[in-house]
Amino acid sequence: MAASLHDETHSDSIQGLTDAEAADRRQRGLGNDFTVSSSRSYRTIIISNIFNLINIILFTIGGVMLAIGRAGDALTSVGLIVFNVLISIVQEIRAKQQLDRIALLNRPTITAIRNGQERTINPSDIVVDDILLIRAGDQVVVDGVLVGDKTITMDESLLTGESDQVEKNADDEILSGSFCVSGTGYMRATIVGEASFANKLTQGAREFQMSQTPLQREINFILRVLMLVSGFIGILIVLSAIVAATPFVREVQMAAVVAGLIPNGLFFMVILSYALGALRIVQQGALVQQTNAVESLSNITVLCTDKTGTLTANRIKYEDVHPIGIEKAKLEKLLGEFVTSMSTSNKTSEAIMAALKADKIDLLEEIPFTSALKWSAIAREDGVYVLGATAMLAPYMPLDDDIQAKIEDWTGAGMRVLAFGYNSQVKTLYDATGTPTLPPLTPLGILKFSDELRPHLKETLAAFARNNIQLKVISGDAPETVAALAKQAGFPGDLKYVSGVDLNTMADAEFAQTALESTVFGRITPDQKERLVDALRQQGHYVAMIGDGVNDVLSLKKADIGIAMQSGSSATRSVADMVLLNDSFGVLPAAFTEGQRILNGMEDILRLFLTRVLYAALLIVATAVVGIGFPFLPKHNALVAAFAVGLPTLALALWARPGQRKTTSILRTVAHFVLPAGLSITVFGLLVYFAAFYLGLFELVDVEITPELIASFEEYTGIDYAITNADAYTQEAAHLTAQTALTIFATWASLLLVLFVEPPHPIFVGGDVYSGDVRPTLLALLCFIGFTALLLIEPLRSFFELLALPLWGFVLLAIVTALWAVILRMAWRNHWLDRFLGVRFDLTKPEVPLPSQ
């Protein structure tokens, strides 16, 4: 190593490693091989979407149906699941590809010294002891030490959250994840790969984990309950089939219908709603990495954000200058010449340069700004001019009380303040030993700067505040500085702030209370950020965290929803649920509204799905108890699901509207609709089934039952019933008649429910508030026409194992359906079930008097 790194005290003699030395180190495992994945792998996405318990059960039933030659039943039972899985996989892969493209565009460019020459290499090609060239704007990807005789200034805000710049000299440590702000220098790589500072800081966030939203938790609860119900009913059906010697094909068909009580289509509707939300939001300027992120945002009660690089654009904005004993125009010209003529620049000088245009002049001497001096100076023909922090220039340039008061006012408002002065009698900036020195100075003015806020920040924060969402800033900067900037950003009310040093001394209970009551948190470490987010969640809040740096990774991971800036670190983007493209806050209110749209749409979707599941389960149990067969075949079940639930809910997802919800529990809201609808369809459905069954038996009394007729029936149904007598045939034929009538009634009733879910006219108000949207009604009418056409077209009717009913049968079914709709509307409007149970389901209408307890 001595040969390649010899004489590192002078930058012009640095040779770096040879190719042979670099290859040797790589073989010894000293290469920077560790990388942070920017997103989930393709394998993980595919496996997680295909292999879940419900999918496995239904795939198994579908496989059995195929094995016994029931391809039609298998298609109608499993086809929708395959479609669901494909949609979900495509959505996640699209998000992954876009996130990977962002990571590639933001990958740092590395310049290494190999064989004494500058060479551009990939970050993964770095090895221990590599000499890397660092220029202003470069991001460091491994840990190391500065070598040579150059001085550079680094920005470590992505690591610490502190916006102060840090000067680095020979042998000073340089951390991965930091940026070079000014200067040019060389560093020797000392720690690479997984052991580097940035990678160690994020190692707690490597494992992928999707936080479930309240909607997902409630839907999962519903599905678990339905799995138990369907499992229990399935056991009863199996025992009944064994006792009754039911044909195996019929047993499998019943199993498919029972498994259909688990509304697998609900998964698709959730996925579709999320996909539509993600599509709308990406057009607004945000990439949804986790499919539930948009809906999740609408649930938040606390919004936490980092300061540097998140609330602020990590840029300084020149605001104004207050002249002291000089005309303002002349002062602005001097300032413009000052920053334009210097050979180096920083964020402050660039802000002045952008605001005050001037021509470059010849300088006699200059001293660049450093974090140690905290001032910069030039010497020109008419004297010395100095720009720096007021505190550092105070010994050389006293300011009167009025100017001090103005400085305090500006500082209290969150402004950064610099002083500008001169001495016309001196033209040198160094003493006899070459040390920078300042003469007595005459003040010319004080300058104020603000941290440039992100576009649309104030409007976004105001929108969240109007929705009663608490706002909190968690930063590595001093709490007073953060509080001032929060006021500048438009945080409402008096801001209570606390320091990370004080938090360290608090017991858990006091820490949790402080996390809840305080708005601004300063000098916070990454671990404390994570703990603050966790404390808020433990107290029942739904927390969003916005960040950009490596220091934000753990807190983003802990939050219910993590939001990253596109310009932030790749580690931050990789764990975030949502990435703000172009770092724009303006998309967040739109995402919040889109989340409300998803929730409102899912309420309507759940009303239809759960109503169907409720009446199907009750009908299965009721017919089993009475002992008159099974209410549906798999194809019948698929017809009702497709025409009366699948297509309408698809449209409801597309046409959902945003709006504030009255309660956080979607189940309680939905119960007001589902229970009366499901119970009433069950009662009327049983009447239809019994009437059709016995009418079927009556019509077959005078029919001659021949072996040919039995064989024709078994060929039609595809099942060998082993029928040996006329009574057995009439029973099976009557069952099919009853199933046909019930399928027609259930479909018609479910289509009418669409009008109650989205009432196009006040006459349909009862189960939900007035909508006025006629599109769902028109769709229901089209579905009715399509279903009727299917009943009239013999090949389609035969495929779905439905019998042709006489005209009077359709008329009776229409009368029964209309009567059911009238009674159901009365039940909703008069809150019959609420009164009977003594509970309050519907929170969107005035309280209903309940009977005394």
C-alpha cells in the first residue's frame, strides 16, 4: 500500500492503487459489493400475490374440478382469482420499475485514482484504500479519510439531519451519504460495503414490510370470519353428503360454492381501487411504491416531517439587505461584485449571486468562507470587504442597538443573518505569518436569508391542518431554528419545542406525553426519530413520516406510511410507501383526497359483496336444515357474482367520489346496509326456493319418467346421480327448478341494491345518502338486460345449468322482487333493525330513538 499511497501530504503526488492492487483487494473481500435494493424483487412480488391461503384453497378446488372433467365449473370458480393476481402483480412491477429507474438516475458518479490517472468507476468497483476524487456536488458512497493538503466542506444533513456544513481537513473522517458542498479533495476509502456508516444506519430497515391500513385490517377481519363460517358450513355439508350418499361431483360443486362465501373478488376490488388511485396520483407527481399508500394517507392523524431537504429545498434564498450609511443600490452592487468575483462559491454566495447581478472585478486577495472562520473576504483596489456571521464579525465591526434589534427580529422569524463591512485603508487579508486576519471594519449592511421552502408547502400544510391532522417537525437542527422555520412554513398556533438532549432524560411515560404535546423536535438522532413515531402510534395515532435522508430511514419504516423525496437517498426511497417525484408537496392533498375516494368506493363495494355473502350463507344453512337440497350450483353462484356484484362493484370503484367520512369504522357504516338487505333477501329467497321446488314437483306429477329422460337429465347436468326411480328424478329436477328461480331472484334483487347503494333519485334513499349519480343505475339496467338475454339464449342457459321458466314464472319473480324492495326501503328508513337490536349502525343520519335498555 505504501507504494500506491506514498507522500499523501501533497495532493499533486497522490497515485492511488494500481489495477493489480485493486483486483487483489477485491479477491480478499475488500470490495464495495453491498448494495441497497431500491424496491422489492420480482420473485417476492410474484410469490406474495399468488400464494395466500384463500388462493391456495380455491386453486385446489379448481384443480379437483378439472380432474373430474368439470372445466366450466373450474373456470367460473378460479378465473377471477387469476385475473386478480395478474392485476396486482402488474401494478407492483410497474411501481418497481419506475422506482428502479429513479435509483439509476440518482446513482452517484465515482472518480477514482488508479495507476496515477483519474478513472470513472461504478460505486460497486470501489475497494479499501482506493483514492477517490471529491468535487463540489459529489455524494460520498463509502467511508474514508481526507488525504492531501486540500480543505473541503461537507454537507452531512442526509445522515444527521443538521443543515450546518462541516469543514474537513487532512485525516478527517468522511462518512458515506454526505455531499461535498465546496472545494476539491481526495479521500482514501477505509470502510466499504455493509459496514459503511450509511449502510449500518439503514440495516434495521432492510426487511420489506407492508403496514396494513385500517381498511385492510377490517377487510382481513371480515375474511377471517368468513373463512371460519365457510369452514364450519363446509364441514356440515360434507357430513350431510356422506349421510345422503351425494355424488362426488356434487360434493365438489357444493365445496366450490361454500368456498365462494369468501369473497375473493373483494381482493380484486381493493387492488383495483389502489391501482386506480396510484394511477391518478402518479399523474399528479407521486410514485406509489406500496399499493395501499394512497388509501393509507387518508387515515393519518399525525404528519411528521424532517426539516432539511424535506420542508426546505436545502437551498438558501436571499431575502433583503438593510443598508447602514450607504445607498441600497450601491450596497447591492458591492455585494454582487463580492460574490461574483470570488473563485469559490457556496449556497449563500449563490443565493446572493442569483438575486444581485454584477460584473466580475479583479481582486488582490481573497479568503473563501470556511465553517471555522464563518466569514469570507476580498481585497480590491478600494479596500477590504468582508461578509460573515454577525457574531464572528462583532469584535471587528460593532453594531448599534437598532441594528442589533433588527437582527434579533429577523432571527426570531427564522431568518439567517449576515453582516457586510469594509475597511478602505487596508488592502491585505493576511498577517506576516500568512494567517488570515481582519482589520477594524465599518458596517455597510446586514443581509437576511431564508431557507427556501418546498413548492406548495404552505398550501399543503394548511390543507392537512384543516382536516384536523397534527403537524410535527423532527430535525437534527437546533429546536429554536426549527421552530422559526416551522412558523415560516405556516405551522398553526403556538409551537412547543423540545430538544433531543431533554428527551434522553425522560422516562417512557413522559417521553410519550411529550411526543404527543410538542410540535417541534430539534437535535434529534435517527433512533429518537423512530422512537417518537412509535410513541405516537402506540397512543392510537395513524402516523405519516416524510423524509429524504438516511437518518430518516428508520422512522419512515416505523410509520404507518413513509413518504420520501425523489432527491433523497436511495435507502430512503427503497423503504418509502410513496415517493414525491420532483420533491413536490403539492401532490399530497390530491393523494389525501384520492384516499378518501378509495374508502368511499370500498364502502359501496363492501355493501354489495357482504350482502351477497350474508344471504348466500344463510340460504345454504336454511336449505340444509330443511333438507331440500343446495341453493346454488357453482355456475349459478358465478352468474350472481358477475352480474349483480362483479360488474357493478367494478364501476363503483371507477366512479367513486371523495368526501369526508363520518366514522373511522367502515364495518359499522356498512352494517346499516348489509344486515337488513342480507336478511330480507334470505327470507324472500327461501320463499322463492320453496315455492319453485314444490311447483316443480307438482308439474312433474303427470310426466312419464323414462330411463331416456333420466339419462338426458344426467347428460345435461354432467352428473351421474345413480337415479333408480321416478321420485329420485323428480326431486333432482325440482331442485334445479328451485335453483334457477332463486338465481334469477338473487340476481334481480342484487341489481336493485345498486340503486340503493348510489340512489339516483330520493325515492331510493334509505340504505345510503342521496347520490344523484345515474351511471350505476344505467349499468344495473345493462346488467339486467344482459342477464335476461342469457336466460333466453338456450346455449348460454344450458352452459350455466339453468332451466327455461314460463312467462308467468318471471312475472311472479318480478312481483316478489318489487315487494322485497319496498319492504327493505321501509326497514332502512324506519331503522327497524337498529330499534330491535338497540344499537346505532348508521352514523350519517340523525340519531334514531332507541328502546330503553
